[in-house]
Amino acid sequence: MSESDTIAAISTPSGEGGIGIVRVSGPESFQLAKRIFVPHKGIKDNYPLSHHLYHGHIRNEQSEIVDEALVSFMRAPHTYTCEDTVEVNCHSGIFTLRLILALILKLGARLAEPGEFTKRAFLNGRIDLSQAESVLKIIRARSEEGVKIAARNVMGCLKVEVDNIRSEMLDVMAQIEALLEYPEDIDQEGSINLNIMTKINRVIQMLYQLLQGAERASAYQDGIDTAIIGKPNAGKSSLLNALLRQQRAIVHEIPGTTRDLLEGYLYIEGYPIRIMDTAGIRNTVDPVEQEGINRSKGAAERAKLILVVIDGSTSWSDEDEALLQMIRDDQASIIVLNKADLPQLVSDEFLANRFGDKKIIRTALVNNQGINQLEEEIIRLLDQHLGHGGENYAMIGLRHEEIVRETLKSMERSAVASQPLELVSLGLHEAWRKLGEITGEIATDELLDRIFSQFCLGK
Ligand SMILES: Nc1nc2c(ncn2[C@@H]2O[C@H](COP(=O)(O)OP(=O)(O)OP(=O)(O)O)[C@@H](O)[C@H]2O)c(=O)[nH]1
Ligand SMILES: [Mg+2]
């Protein structure tokens, strides 16, 4: 794809709406827009003024009015892409938008690829790669907090931290270069200067701090995968419905009612929770039910939080025990002891023995009892699991996390004082290059394509 041509796309979602926007960027954008737009107040000498909004009509080749529009002309470099940009604000019917886009394309613009406007902002140096990715994170955020984290990154807070760390690395690298050039400065034992090791360790600490915010940020941005698991008929679908406050899943007395995974979103104290109802887990010969059970197990494996529903009105079984074995140490879990309105066959004594201090939430989901306590426990657990964030988390996305972990590996290889300085320096160089992938200072075309292809058209 060439970066010097003029591109255009519809930037607003398809469907009916108050206003739709067609965006054009590139050297020809003013020319093209002037050929289809006629301003109401007539064309004056200074038309079009940059960063002004003009009211008028879009007309086709036959001079027929296509729509009434507000058009802004924005001169480079103070634009989203750093190129001349025009935005046509028109009525948001899909045919209107398509007609206007078609007129612009016919005059010579090329249809933009997904994310191409943002890619140009990156290639033209207005934003770094972490900022570009944050634009996508804002669009896709699953909670208000997720938007705030992404917005901080769009302003460049991750870039600032990364630049800071890389500049510390450069300092140490320069110091080592000097020592290698003037070996007489190295201590008598030839051991590495203590000062260098102290600096390397400080960089390692900074990298760990970056990682700390990652899990919390990703929970707010992507949602917390939560699986409801339990024996057939325990009340899993009743729990999903109670939490979502809607009759989302079929609830029935026949065990094995739910076959497929069913998901819903809910927000508890700002935590975006992606909750999954699953098929009851038991031994079965029915192939369809077995497929459902496999999916339940998959959902449980991927979940960060597991709600285990146990039917307190039936005796504790091997099936209940097997469910608990599925939970890993890194997963948060809550035991929901349901059907508290019926005579209980699982005794308090048994529960105390089996679960010790772990909090058990008793519910009677037929009449929504216990839901508030369950929600409180979910918040408490997530707060505990994800740590209190404060303002100090810039990290977003798995890509960054992987890069920081790789960088740490190289840094930790460098942090061995007993090795030759050349090896220390090698590790530092690797680390410095790796970390540059976050901001895109070191970025291959393949990486850029991978990132920008996730964007929607028109962004
Ligand atoms: N008495 C009583 N019945 C309940 C309670 N919760 C659910 N039930 C009933 O138990 C039956 C099973 O409920 P579901 O929510 O469908 O259970 P499930 O775990 O989704 O079942 P499967 O999808 O078959 O695995 C239904 O008849 C519910 O009305 C409860 O707290 N008390
Ligand atoms: Mg069910």
C-alpha cells in the first residue's frame, strides 16, 4: 500500500443514525472534496480555510443534490493523519454515505484499508505504536475504566515509560562501551563495575513495575471471563438469569437442559464480567451432551473466575468433587450452595471440613435470594485478585506483556556480574531492541499489518 495516495472511507458505523462521516486523507483530499461540495455562502478567495466547518450540499456529476452536509477541511500537519484531511458530516443513512464515498472514489481516491488512517498517523510520526493500539482499545473497551486506561495510553503514557526505560538502558550500554574501549578503567579483578549492575537492576525493577498493572488493565479492557459450572440441575442457568436480571437461559427441571455455552455481560462495581452458563458436567453416553460438557470444560479452563454451583438439596457426590479438581490455583473461585429453600443434604460440618475458611454463598435462586451477597463476594475476590490499581498502570494488551517479559529475560541474562562485559552488553542490546517494539521504533511490516488489520474501516 502506498502512503502517498489519497484514501477515503466511511468512518461511522453502518445503520441509521443522526450523523455519518466520510473521511478523506491525502494530498488530493481538498481537491476531491471541492469537486463534490458546494458551500451555501458561495466560494470566496480564501476558501477553504483550514479547520473551518462549511455548510452546503454534496452534488453528483449531474449536479443533483445528494445530501446536505457540514464539511471540514483540515490542512496538514495538524490532523489525525498528519495529512490534508476532509471530513464530510452528512445524514447517516447507509445509501447516503455510500453515494458520497462512491463520488470521492470515482474522482480518484482509494478505499482505505482497515486502520489505515491511524497507520498513517503512526507512519507520519504523530503517534507511536502503543498510542495507535490504544485507539483500538478505546473503541473496544468493555468498561468505563477500560476507556480511561486506553485514553491515558493514547496520550502517550506507555510511550513515556518505555522511552524512559530505554534511555536508562542506553546509559548503561554507553558506559560499557567506554569501559571496553578503555579497559584500564575496569576494576583489578576484571569484575563488572558495581555501578553497572546497580543500574541494570534498576531497569529490571522498572520493567516489573510495568508488568504489575497488566492484569488489572486487561481485566477492565477485555472483561473478566467467568464460567458457571456445576452438576446438571444444580441451578447454573438460574444463576446466569439472576445475575443478568433477565430470563436469558432456559431453566428446567430436566437435568441436562443447557447444551451450549451461553454468554452475557454484566457490570459489578465497574468490573466488566463476561459470564458463561455451561452444560452440567456428568458422565454421559449421549454424544451431544458430551460435546456440551467438553465446551463447559473449555470455558472453565479459560475463565479467570469460576462460580461452582452446588445443589445443597442433594448429597455431595463424586461429580461435585470432580468439578472442584478442575479449578487451578491461578483462578479465583466461589462456591455457590444453591437450593437453600429446600431441606439441605450437604451439612455445615461437611462444608467446614471440605472448604475450611473459604466463603460459601448460600442461594435460593428460585426466588433470587443470595444474589447480593454473591455480587459482594465477586467484587471482594476480584479486588484481591487484581490488586488495587490506582493511577499507575499504563500497560495494555498481551502484545506489550509478551515484549516486556522477553525484555526481562535479556536483562536478567545481563545482570550476572561474573560474566565478560561483552555478554552483559549483548543482553542489553537485545533488551533495548525488544522493548522498542512496544512503541514501534523497531517494527516490521508484518507486525504493522497484524496490528492495523484489527481496526475497523474508516479508523
Ligand atoms: N427449589 C429450588 N429450585 C431451584 C433453585 N434454583 C434452581 N431451581 C430449579 O432447579 C431446576 C434446574 O435449574 P437450572 O437453572 O435449569 O439448572 P442447571 O444447572 O442450569 O441445569 P442443566 O442446564 O440441566 O445442567 C429448575 O427446575 C429450577 O427451577 C432453588 O434455589 N431452589
Ligand atoms: Mg442450565
